[in-house]
Amino acid sequence: MSALQVTAQGTTGALRGRWTFLVGRLLEYVTVLFVALTLNFLLPRALPGGPLKLFGSPEALARLTAEERAQIATEYGFGDPLHVQFFEYLRSVVTLDLGTSLSDGREVTDAIADALPWTLLLVGTSIILTTLIGIMLGVLGGLRRREGKGTGTLIGAIVIDSIPQFWLAMLMIVWFGVKWQLAPTFGATGPDGVTVPGVLQHLVLPVATLTITGIGYIFMYTRSSMLGVLTSEPVQHAHARGIPRGRLVRRHVLRPALLPVHTLIMLDIGFLAAGAIVVETVFAYPGLGRLTFGAIAARDYPLMQGTFLVLTLMVVLMNLVADLTYPLIDPRARAGGAS
Amino acid sequence: MQILSKKLAVSSTAVLALVLSACGGGGTPSSPPDRSAEGPETAETLTIAIASDEGTLTPFTNQTGYPGNNLVKMIFDPLAIVQGDEVIGLLAEEIQTEDNQTFTLPLRSGVTWHDGQEFTADDVVFSVDFYRENAEGDSAIDVSAIEEVSADGNTVTMVLDAPDPEFPRMILADMAIIPRHLWEGVTKVSEAGTELAVGTGPYMLAKYDNARGYTLEANTDYALGEPKVDTLEIAIIPEESTQFAALRTGEIDMSTRIVPPQQLEALQEQQDIGIVEGTEYASTLLLFNNGQPPFDQPEVRLALTKAIDTQDLVDTALLSSGTPGSPGFIHPKSAMAAGNTAPMYDVAAANAELDALGAEPGPDDVRVLDGEPMSYELLVQSTSTDRLRSAELIREMLSEVGVEVKVTSMDSDSLDAKVWPDYDVAQGRNYDMSMWGWSAPVMLSSGLIAQLLYSEPAEGPLNVAGYSDPDTDKALDALTSEATLDGRIDAAADLQANIAEQAPWVTLYYRNGAYAYRSDTYGGWTWQDGKSALHSFSFVDYDL
């Protein structure tokens, strides 16, 4: 067998392995998605109460006859047998016709399309800031730990990480909104509608809240990862070979140290909609988190299913992106075919 | 025919006038609108914060009674309006009746819908028929009592199935009239869009964003008075604390959230912030599950009622911002409140009555009645600070008479599912005791009070306590069949005596209403008992 044949066989085998890996991953994602969709369908119906309360005051609903109740439930789709509702739900997901909100009669897709950009702006900005600040502090913290310093920063990060988002948001409003009047306390736009200065001003306090409460997590993760890499054998050998510290950190430490942080950030992005529920509610910010909160409070099944679907897709999608981009930054994953 | 004049003379006596005020649907006053606010008389733009989306602001799509129904009524005028102690014509020029069964309503001329179309008698007839077919919606009106409705020129006649002296207040002043030319093709009212939020009222819906709120513009063609504020921005701010913070900074001009007693003083002390306050008529109750032992015995319920110091609850849980509950349920400020409404608190009597029932002290000082320890679960909404505090105080108070209470807090939906599953009392109930509350309209309508107590679910759809007593049913029959207001006063007195004897629940207190506003931007806020300050009297000088 010639060397050429061996190489060709090796290439074919590698390609086959790559396809097997991709198909396997795809099947995993389809399975995860189906389970998530099933939960998205069941969870709203497992909550106490139901959407009937959207159809009148309690006193008015109390007067409804059994026939009138059944008629409303049938007309709006929550009176059918569970399996019928489930298949209707799956159909709506496949066709992307998510139905109509029971609360205000809007198309669910329209409601999500209105809210999503605000959440992307809010959480996207805070994730960028959280990532930059968290990684920078984490790297510095890891390097300083090697020098026996940085305990104060670590304690500070632990404290920050344990601050409840709601509490910090209220402090932000009281200090920066009411006391010093540096930023608006609620909403996403000023009286003039959507203007760049208005949007930026209204972004300050919610972004600051999300960023501060998110930094501790990334800092500690990065710091821990840095310490692991700094004490690894290859880095110790490089250090022993006399490679300058700056070059050592840039070339041999940062990349492997940030690999797990990359996955973490991808997952964070996936959870961005859910993560903003508290902040969007406190600051009356018109994003997906608040839409989800309102849908849950109202037991608006179609809207709940729609917002849960977006959340699910984001998590799955960002997992996929993490899987696909991991080999780009980790050569071992490229060689092995799996991360 | 007895003509009650342009203003409906409810009665020649002030007492009768007060009775009507006590019997209205949708929240009604018992005193003239109280101009208790200070500040400028007019404003260009006011921002008012509400807690949640109220849909498209049609009578079928608002989500809450307050503030949703109040906002709907600023867009859609009813036929009559409650002003002070009187029900006066609004879209109807006058209300004529001689038997409280046939009502003749000549309509005002020159009134137009927001889209410029003329308002006619045909719209009124259509509205009644439409409500008859479409009962869904928070502001939808139960018009089943109207047997016939007809139009003759510009006059509408309504004939009821039985005389009802509360009809002008309960229906005429609460039924938002809708335009036939826009609504006659509508089949799914819960999906009614903003294009249908077209009324004859003082404000027009100009903009709606379900995440941010509404813009209401003054109806400059309003024939019945002049709106004093050009634009009302209604901002949705879910968090109570954020609303008050925005009020302090001047980003909003009024909060529709009731100011918690513990924050009242701090807000009052702040410059440029005023408080408009008064009677709300909402009630807070301690429910007993009358359908299960030992609460099926009136003697047990009565003994426990005597162990609860309602004055202490008001002083401690409400910081005195409320009124102790009447044993007869009806608010003491209401004209229907009868005789002795003093609380029944008497621990010695409670102990003696439990002793007499054979409830002997058992292990851990908990009494044993009929072989069972007197230990019960008390449900309370986790989101209500005053109810949580009250539940803890009740636990301590009942422990003084040897009754153990385990307080369980839960979200409102979970609690509703146990106390009032699917809002259908025929489905039964699953609790021992529960904190509960009814809004102002329930307190102010004899028809709704009857629905709290009737034994049969069909007649008592609000009977969440599962109370059943033939004598009370007779007292309710007497109340609701009275054709005159005088008769209803007497019947209401008998009913309250009956409630006090039977103690189907403990009426704990009536919380006061207090709302904060910016006194540097607008001072036209007008308090109406049971309706707070967000209603058209705060924005319009009516010329009726």
C-alpha cells in the first residue's frame, strides 16, 4: 500500500468520522429540542389557574354557565384534549404560526418581534461588558494569585456574585435615578420616542445592573481556569525555558484558559432572555423577559409557548455555535473531532 | 309618568340618595366628588403609571377593574354617571321611571363618536343586544335583567324583568355604549383591536404599545364638558417601587398603585408630592370553609370571630390606614350599614363558647373538638404585605383561645385554585381558612352581596366560603325582591344582623385608598369613594 493510498484512506476515514460526529450531534439536538418543546407545552398547563381569567372579572366569570365556559375554552383552543393541543402546538412550531395572544389579540410572532430587539440590545450590551470586564479581572486575578495577591478582589467578586438582581436594581434606581438623577428610572425611550440619546440613557441602569451581577461569575471562572493553566506542566516547562512572562501569558496561557470561558459565555447568551426577566420588570423595559413574565402572570398559553420557544431555540442555537466554534480555537478538538 | 328630572332625584331624603351610592356597580361614591388635591388646574401632558397592560381598552379587552375599567370609561361614555350622591344623565339627557321597571331615556343630541359619526339611539339598543350576546370581558355588563330595549326617535326605553331601584347606578352608569357601525361585525370580542376603541368619551385612544402603554388625547369635540388635560400618557411600570421612584423624579405625575401605609409618611414629606386619599370599599376577610367540620358549625365560627381583634389588625398591619370590619360585612360608611357595626372582639367570650362546645385543651394547649385537634391551615397571598402581617397576627390571636393556625403563603393563582377553582363555586373548595378580599363593586351592590351568600351555586356564584343557611337565603330573597330603596334599606339591616349571627367569615378591615401625585404639575385629582382618583371627574368639568 502506497503512502498516497494510506493518506487517501486516512482522509476518507476522517471525513466519515466528521460526518458521523455531525449527524450524531444533530440527532442530539433534535432530541433535546423535542424534549424542550414538550416541556414548554406542559409547563404552562401545570401551573395553577388557567387562561379563563383573561376573559372577564372574577365576578363575571363566576356567572358563566358550564356551557359558556366550555365554549370559550373550545373557541380559544385550551378546551381540547391535551394530545390534540400538543399536536396543534407542534404544528404551530413547524409552520412558525404561533397563534394569537389571549391577552391582547396580537399575533405571538409580532409580540416577540417587538420585544426581542430590546432584549438583544439590553442583554447583548451587558454580556459584552460583563465578558470584557470579567475576563480582564479574571486574568489579572489569576496572575496576581500566583504572586500571592488578589484575595480582596476574589472576596469582592464573591460578594458581587451573591447580590440579588432585584435588590441591586432597586439600589440603582434609588441612588442613580432618584438621589442623583443621573439616569431615567424606567422604560426604554424618552418622551420623544426612539432616539439614540434617549435609548442610551434608558439603557444605563438596567445594563449596569445586569453587568455588575454578571461579572463575579465570569471573573471567578476565568481566574480559576487561569490558575489551572498556569500550574500545568507545559506552562511550567515554558517558564523554565526562560520565555518572557508577557509572551508566556499571551501565547501559552490565555488561549487554553479562555476555552471553558468561551463555552460559558455562549451558554450565557443562550439564556439571555430568561436572565433579563427581573431587570426588565423592575425597570419596565419592554423586552422579551417582561413579555415572558406578563404571559406567565396572565396564563396566556400561546404567548408563554412562544416566548419559551425563543428561549429554547436560543439555548440550543448557542450550544450549537459553541460546538462549532470550539474547534476553531482549540486545535485538539479539530484533530479529535470532538470537544 | 314620574320624571326624575335632568338629574335623577334618587329620593327626597338624603338617606335614600346614599343608598343608591351604596348599591352601584363598578365602584360608586357615597359623597360628592372630593376635590382634595392641590396644584395647577390644567396641564398639557400628564404621565400616569399603571401596573400592567390593559389590552386595547375596549369594554371587552381591559384586564382589570381598577385601573382598566376606569380608563375604558374615559373613552366610552355610559348613559349615566354618578356624581356625588346622584346618578345623572350623561349620554341620556334624563332618566325617567315611575316603577323602577320601565326606564325611558331621551338621549342628548349633537354627540358624536371619536371618528365623527353621529351617536344615535340605535347605538344604545345595539349595545344592550351586544352585551347580551357577549358576556366576556372585564367591563362587559350583565344585561340579563333588561327584558326589552327599543328606540323611538332619539329616545330609548328599557323594560326590566322585575323592578330594580339600583338599575340606574348598576347598569346605566356602568354600561359603556359602543358604536354599532364599528362593532356589528365583531364575533370574537376578546380579540377586539384598538380600531374598536372608539367611544364618545372625553379622551381618545391615540397610541397603544402593550409593553409601554397608551397615549390618550383629549376629545376637543366633547359636548359634555371640557377636558382639562390635553394628553394623558399611561405608562406601564410593573414594580410598585419603580413607580414611586419615578414619581419622586418627576418622570410620572401620578401612580395608580395604592401607597403602602409604611411609605405614606415619607412620600407626604417630599416636596411637590401630594396624596389624594379616601374610602376604597374593598374588604379583607378571613374565610372559613363552611363546608367542612368544624366550620360547618356557626357556633365555632362565631367563637373564633370573637377571638380576633380587628382594631389591632388595622393598627398593626395597616398602620391605622383603614377601618375595622363590620360583623355584618357592609362598610360602616355605606348608607346600608345597619345598627351595631362594632367589632365583636372578646377573648373571654370566645374561650367560654369554645368550652361550651366541648372543645377541651389537648396536647400543646391546642383544643380538641369532636376528637380532632383544633389545628388549621391559613392560606395567604405571598404578594400582599398587609395580609401576610394580618395572618401572623391572627395566628397569635387564635392561639390565645387554644386554636393552632399554620400560615401557608402562596401566589395568588395557587390560592385562587384552592379557594375558588376556575371561579366556579360548584367545583367546591380545598382549604381550612384563607385570607381573601373583595373589590369595591362587590361591597356596593346588593345583587353581588347576595351572590356571596346564597346557598345554591346558581344564585350564589361568589359564595367561596361554601356558606349555606335557609334563613339567610330568605333574607337575601327579601333584599333583592324589594322594589323600592326604602325597602332595600330595611332588608339590608336584617341581612347584616343575620351575617353577624352566622359569621360565615370574619370581615377583618377595609383598607383606605391613598394615591400619590405630583402637585407641581396637576391638581385636578378628585376623589370618589370606591373609584379612587382615576376617572373622568378628575379631567373634565362636566356641563350637564
